[in-house]
Amino acid sequence: MSFSRLLRLFGDSKCILKGRTLHGKMITSGFRPHVITNNHLLAMYMKFKRINDAQKVFDEMPERNVISWSALISGFSQSAMPKMALNFFGLMVSFGFEPNYYTYVGAVSACASIGDARSGKEIHGRIFRSGLELNGHVSNCLINMYGKCGFLRKAGVAVNEFSCVSVLGACAALQNLKFGMQIHSLALKYALEFDMFVVTGLINLYAKCGVVELACKVFSKIQRPDLSAWTALIGGYVQLGKGWEAINLFVKMYTSGLMPSEITFSSVLGAFADVKDIEGGRQLHALIIKMGFSSFTSVGNTVLDFYSKFVLLEESLKIFQEIDERDVVSWNALIAGHVGSAIGWGKQTHCCIIKPGYDSNVVIGSALIDMYAKCGRLIDARKVFDNLSSKNLVSWNTMLVGYAQHGLGREALEIYSLMQENKIKPNDITFIGVLSACGHVGLVEEGWHYFNSMINDHGIAPRMDHIASMVNLFARRGQTRRAYEFINSSPIEPDKVVWRCLLSGCRTHKDVVLGKYAAEKILSIDPEDISAHIMLSNVYAEAKMWDETARVRKIMKEKSLKKDTGYSWTELKNKMHYFSTSRMAQLQGVDLREVLNGLTAQLFNAGYVPDAIFLYHCEE
């Protein structure tokens, strides 16, 4: 077991004597610890409140990174030494290190504990100038800091640009559109709507809440939007899956003379990945190199993720090796790329992670669980899960959802039971996995119980995914009428995914009336939806309503609607082979079409009788 893993283990198990003994052994053996090992040693001493030992380790470190500084600053802040925390924060910045979320939480908390409003405002301003997106932890610390510094009245937060931005950031993180719009009204009342920090906060709020039209409206009112406003809107488009809009906005920004930041590059490169424009992404990568941003860890991670999504493993591995400061995100991106390729590559990555002791990291461990689960290696995923010394909600959710996605409903529900035993508070993702698990094993009433428990016991408002899961659960078991009534009783306006779940159940259980109604609902939302036309024709074919089937097919032909070709792939001897109904490859000299025809003949000889719908498609 590596020194890093042992130090983490001793820290988690509160074995300070063993930890100090190991530290002594490292010194006497002449071992020169890597920065990662020193960070674990520093974190261990901080956990035991041995501040002098931690600072001594820090002072003697030949190499430090952001994690080293953040661990020390956070430790000082948590140990009632706020001035030391702020002193080291200043040193960190002066040495050219860019603070991360953990650094800011420690520094802002230090300001709160001594009521240092001036330093708190300076740090808040630095956060926004850096373009770093506020998350829930940082937002809460800022609100706490302003409160303790006397910026809160009995009626609520004092209305200024800082308090508005803090609350808007919290609303965006929680996707609380209603309260965020109230803050927008206050900003208008106090003439803060043209403050660039507030503008960026508003754009971020509306984009995070899925109302990009309002984000654009705020943006359009600015005469000269700054980089943070452009970046927030670009990021909003990317988050909502509007990749081309994000790319066009980036081009407009760049041609206006504004130079992108690392945050801008990271957002827009994600858009190129979403629209599958590999050449455009390569050109942007060249611009990143030209402007000197390739050395930024966040940008390097995004470039790595871009190439990984296209399964360009040589390019992604090269980028990974060129990143100076690899972090958890770097490893996650590399793992995700190997998920899209082959399990062998993923296992090699796992071995690389074990060597420096990264496998004990809960974030990387969760990524490994996700990798194995997506590759169908649930036993390996469970081994990683069980071996994690500490688990967070993401670890539990990844294992639960992994089981659910592969139809192992009982195992998924077992994970949920273990979560309850370990007092792990579930979130909305947890219940997506739970409801999906119930769907796979046909536990209708249990699923209904979990859905109500989510709302009543855990205070989680149902999302569209939960509604679709319940409709799918009812419809798959033949309870199409109950599914329809559930949709009507839902406070959420159903999207076409919900109606497609109902349509699928109607097709399986031959409910022509409701199936026709569900298809009409889908087509009222998206008249060009190909799958709705196909599924409706299938419903008619199942009921032997050939005239109606022909009518739907005629409409599809007139509209030139054609289903996208589906592909399957497999790996053989480190080479990927792709197959589709329109492109039948040869594998080791064997014509796969002949193989499939032979298998089909054997099915008929064994007495298999196809459904009418199968015969209909064969005739086409």
C-alpha cells in the first residue's frame, strides 16, 4: 500500500500515532515524497489540529500546488486562526496560484469569523473577476460573511451589488427561479441592473434555470457587455444543449475584439463536443495554444474531455501527459474517454491511479465506479465501491444508478437500503435510480411509495425525469390509464419524453386509444418527431389497423422523415468494429449478413412466430 493511501487511512481512522510513525519512517528511509504524498501528510496533521506540524510540512515542501495552499488555508480557518488563513491566502495569490472553491471557502469563512468586511469584499470581487462560477458552498459562505459583518437587516439582506450577486448565485445553484426573479426586481428598484457583477449573476441565474430567453434579454440591455457577461451567456447555451448558439455567440464576441478567458474557452469547447464538430474543436484548440491558455489546468481538462468524447485516445492521452497540474477532473476525463473505448484501457487507467494512491480519493473512486458500470462490469464497480474508505453521495448514486441502468433492480434497491442504514440523505438523482430500478423489476406499488416518500419525507420536488419514470413504471405494467391520470395530476407540464413513455406502454399493451392520444401530444410539441410517427404506426400495426398504418407512413414519406441509422460496435484485438442495418461489415473474412440470415432461419425452424409488426418491417 502506498504512503499516500496509508496517510489518508490513518487520517480517516484518527490514528495520529500511526500517522506520525509513518512520517518518521519516511524521513529516516530517505524517501522523497511527491507533492501528492506531502498533501496527504499535510491534510492528516490538519485533521488532528496539529497546526505546527502541518505548517512545518508545508514549509519544507520542495513543490506546492493549489491543493497544498488550500489545505493549509482551510485548516487555519477551521482551527480558529483566521488571520493566518488570510495571510497565507495573500501569499498564495502573490506566488501566482489561482484559488479554487476550497480556497475561497476557507478564506471567506476566515473573514466571517473576525468580521473583516473589507477583505471579504476584496475576495468576493476577485471571485467574479476570475470568472469562477459560484457554487452553493461559496455562495453560503459569502452570505454568512456579509451577515456576520453587519450587512444583514432584520428584513433580510442589505440591497447592494455584493448581496444581490451572492443571493443570485445561491438561487442559481439551487435553481430557485422564483426567488431569483424577486432579487432581479430588487436590483431594478435599487438601480443595480447595469452593475456588471449583477448582470452576470442574472444571466447565470436564468441560464441555470433553463430560461435562456430571459438571460438574452438581460444581456441585450447592456451597451458594452464585458467578458464575464459573454462567458455566462455562452455557458448558459452550452448547459441547455444549444451548442450552435453558444458557438455563434463566441464568434460574435471574438470578432468584437474581446479576448476569451480560460472559462470562455472551456465553455465553448464543450459546445463543439456537443454538436460533434471535431474540426471546429481542433481549430479552437489551436487558438488556445496560440493564446497561451494550454498551460491552464481547467482548459487542459476541457481539451482532454473534448478528445475523449470522440474516443481519440492517443490525442487525449497526449493532452493528459502535457497537463502540468493534473487534478481529479483530469483523471475523470481520461477515465470517461476510456469508457467510450474498451474496458482494457479503463483497467490500465485504474492501475495508473492506484500507483500514486489516487484510488482512495472519493471523487476518482466514483469515476471508476461509473466507468466499470458503463462498461457492464458491475462486479468490478462494486469492488471499487466497497473498497472506498469514505463514500459521498455521488459514490452511492453512481453505484445505485449503475445497477438500475443494467436492469439489476434488486441490487439497486439494496444500495438504497444501505444508504438509509448509513443515514445518507438522498437527492433527486438517487430517486431517479430508485424509480428506474422499480421499473426494471416491475415493483409498481413500491415505486409509487418511493415517489411519495421523495416528496413527503425528503422534501424533494419531482423533476421531469421522475414524472417520466413513474409513467414508464405504470405503462410497462399495463396500467396505461393510471399512467395517463398520473400525468394529468402532475403540476409539471409534461414534455414529449413523458408522453413517449406512455406511448411505448400503449404499444406493448395494445391500448390504441391512449396510444393515439399520446402520439398526438408528442407531435403537438414537435411535429417533426420521427420516433413518434414510427411508434404510432407500430401501435396501428399491432392492432392490425393497416389503413391507419399506411396513412402514418405516407405522412412520413411526404415530410421526408427518416429515422437516423442506429449503430452497434464491438472491440476485437484493440480495434473497434461498427455495424448498422445499412452497413454490414465483414469480420475476419466472414460476411455478418450471412450469419444473421442463418440465425434467423434457425429461429423459424425452432418454431418462432414473429409478431405482425416484425413482418410489416420485413416487407419494407
